[in-house]
Amino acid sequence: MTEPSFLSAVRESYDTVAADYVERVPPPAALDPLSRAMLAGFAELVRTAGVGPVADLGCGPGRVTAHLAGLGVSAFGVDLSPRMVELARHAYPHLRFSEGSMTALDTGDCELGGILAWYSTHHTPPRWLPAVFTEFHRALAPGGYLLWGDYVGDERLRPTRGYGRPVSYESYLLPLDRMADLLEQAGLVVTARLEQEPDGRVHRPHACLLARKPGRGERLALGAAGPKGVT
């Protein structure tokens, strides 16, 4: 099967900018307090549920994966960019990192206790998001959690440079309500949301959504056999 062109663009661009990304992007400890609190709450919920490990999808150089591990979560990272994976393995040799795409996760059904998609879906064209979120639903164990964080808006961006280097990816900013609807349509129940205005470091509105895959008994109670709208 031919790879979608957007995946190739993202892989090549982040291979190009990987070293500069590490230099320019602050570590999780430098995130704003509310974002750190969402990560901490997600980690606690996953630990308490105890239904599987967390996949950090679009993990980049592995900093947030390591942050989750420091919060007591069994976490591993997945990224499209071989160079990013190489940097993550070098920085955190005690953790597992692999190349892969969130469009087709290399995990079994109901295998994950959590999925973190932290500023990693905005390069995905909107028409692909239903398939991506359905894949999240497939991989999550009943009672597992998703934490999604990203920029929000209503804009398609076509930068020619990123982190000081040439890039060919695009970014698609969607309203928070639409992102929540897409998660719900994939069979995930949104349980919390956080939307923040731009601040001194982040120049665009950004947001988090916490969602949960219903347990088997809950799924029957909700009258759903699986993701809505999926046949």
C-alpha cells in the first residue's frame, strides 16, 4: 500500500529538524502549570486503571515519554521520524522507542492502558482523523485513557521553515469542539477538557482533551457495540 504523502512529509521534515527541535523546544518541566497538571492527572488515572502501558504517539526525542515514566507509568514512544527515535533512544536508553505511524499502530487490540497524543496530530489532514481516532479506540483496553493536547483554531498552515530548517509538512488547526466530536464518534468518551489562550511562549490557543474507552459493561449500558459510525 502506498504511504500517504503527508506521512512522508512529516517524516522527512522531522528528520531534518530533529537536532534543532531538541535545542529549541523546552522540556516538560518548563510547560505551563495546567498542561503539567493534565499530564499528571492522566498518569494517575492510567496507573489506577492498571489495564496496560501508555503509548506516547509522536514522541519526538522522548522527553514526554520519560516524564510519564517518572510519574510511575509504564510508557513507550512511537514516532514517524527515524532521527527522532534515534535521539530518544540515546537520551533514554532504559525506555522503548520505535518507528511507526498513528494511522496503523503496531499493537494488538485492547493492548494499551493509555495513549498520549501530545501536539502530534496537527500534521494529520482532517479527513484522516476519524481513522486515526478509530485506531486509538482499537488499541486501547476497555477502561483505558487518551490524553490529546494540541493547538486549536480554524486554519491550515503551510510553513516552508520550522525550527530554523526547511520543512514540507502542513498543519491543520481545528476547533476544540470538533476534535471532541471526532473522539466521541470513534467511541471514546470525553471526560475533561482544557482550553488556554496564547501566553508568553505559546502564540496560539491550545487545548487538552481527556477521553476514556468505556469498559465492557459500560459499553452495553451506553448501547454501543463499538465506535459510532464505523462499519
